[in-house]
Amino acid sequence: VEALKIECAKPENRGYADNGIQELKDAAVKYMERFYGVKGIDPVKEILHSIGSKPAFAMFPSAFINEGDVALVTVPGYPILATHTQWYGGNVILLPLKEENNFLPDINAIDKEELKKAKLLYINYPNNPTGAVATADFFKKVIEFAKKHNIVVVHDAAYAALSYNGKPLSFLSIDGAKDVGVEIHSFSKAFNMTGWRLAFVAGNEKVISAFGHVKDNYDSGQFIAIQKAGIYALEHTEITEKIAVKYKRRLELMVEALNSAGFSAKMPQGSFYLYVGAPKGAKKGSKFKTAEDVSEYLITEKLISTVPWDDVGHYLRFSATFVAKNEEDERRVIGEMKKRLGELELEF
């Protein structure tokens, strides 16, 4: 925030940023090497900023999808790339994320005829909403798959910095990844800069070039002062480390609270979400056919906010992003949630 205050006062930061200032690209390249061990990204040709990650996902279909083309998209998940694929006359093949597969898609189960028309593959790890993480072996399979079928991989790494079991893993850290795709990093999750709207896309030179051509005809770049505040963030990864400690602490408390009410919650490997099977009813007589039914019941009866997912089974997403002043206040909030859930006497 202090960095933004300083940069806002400088007249030279008030012009168009177009496809981003070089200083941010340079800082992002150094960040990728220092934090993820990713080497060899060209700061001129293989990286561009975006006004948050959402517009980037919206723009990729503009560059790669023609009528009848296919995007392969994991579900449940962030729908932006899929939505824009359909807007351009493309088709979306949903890849279900199942608990028995550790919430990784079975890319070998995709219909061969559909694969001939596939242009994009969207994956997201650590995953929203499941909290699952990808392995190096899975990424290797994705790279081999993409090369075989000439598909561009778009890896959403919004939650990559929030990993709780070992060093965060970048898709681009795997040999051959840059040959087949790109990775999108958001400042929202790693640095608590949600409303600032800043991200960067790194990876394959041709894919970055195509993205840049589309972007250049959509926007004039994020406010330069925000980009320079982003540079400060990239150079101070202790910010992310503190954020990760906070979310891990909250999630552990939430797991205990949910399980006390009958849920089967497990500590996620990444992100700040808990993804749990939805109850089938409550002892007071309510019966639920869908996760959406449960979500509406929880907010109506006890003011507990969740996100329902009925795409692959019936699940609820609980988030650790609630407002709390300190650790004591966190315990108070989660304790209140535990109390309210217990009063419902949910049935599973």
C-alpha cells in the first residue's frame, strides 16, 4: 500500500501502460526463478501482465477458438475460459474432477474425435474449489498429451503460492511445459491484492504473442502505479509466506469445526478452500437433493455462506477468507460457525 501511495504521486505513472512496463516483466521473471525454480523465461517475449487473471482467461479463446473448435476444461472450476469459448462458437468438453482420482482429470478418457478439434486445455492447481494439488508426474502427462494432440495448455496458477505440503510447484518448472503452454499468476491470492487487478502470463512465446495481440485491442494496461506496487510484492515474498501461515491456521480450525458437525473435511494441499460432501438432510425435517439446496438452507437458517457445486457429485466449498482482526477473532468466528452447524443436526 505504501509503495502504491508513492507511485501514485509520480506524473510519469499516469499514462497508458499498454501491454505492461518492462520493470514488472523483469521482476516477474526473477520471482518465477526465485520462488518456483523456473529458469529461462525471456522477459521481453515470454511474459505479459494482465488486469487480473480473469480477463486473460477471457482473451485466450479470442486467439485460439474458431467456430466448432473445442476447449477442454476441468469441472468443477473457474468457468471464464469455457464461457468465452462458447461465445465464439466453440464447444466445451468438461473434464470431471473426481475424489477417487485425487481431483485430477483423466485426460486419456477424452473422445478421440473431440481431441481432433481441441485447441485449449484449461487446468488449475492448486485447485479451486477442491484444494487438490498437481504432481510433477501429472504435469509431465499433460505436456506429453498436449504435444501429441497439438493443444495449448493454459494453467491457472492463482493459488500456486498457497501450498501447504512442501515447495509450491509451477507447471513451467517441468521440462517441456513452455513448449506447449502458459501459466497465469495472480497477485490477488499470493499478495492479498484482490481489488488491485493484476496478474501476469508466462510461457510459450507464440502463445504470449497471440495473447498480447488480443489484449492490445481490449485494454490499455493496468495503472502503472499498481504495476510498480506489484513489483514491490514480487520482491517481498515474505508477504505470501505470512498469508499462507494464516490460511493454514484457519483451515485446520475449520476442518475440526466441520467434522464435529458430521462433514468429512480434510486439510487441503493448497488454496484457501475446503471442499466437502454435502449433507442429505437435517433432523428437523429438511431433505436436500442438491448442494445448492444445502447452501440455501445454511445461509437462510444460520447465515453461513458457502458455494455449492453439483457438477460432479454434491459438494460445498467453505472459504477461509472471512474477516477477522487477529487469531483470537479467527477462533471466535470459526467457533460460532461450529456452534451454528451443530444446532442444525445435519444428516449425511
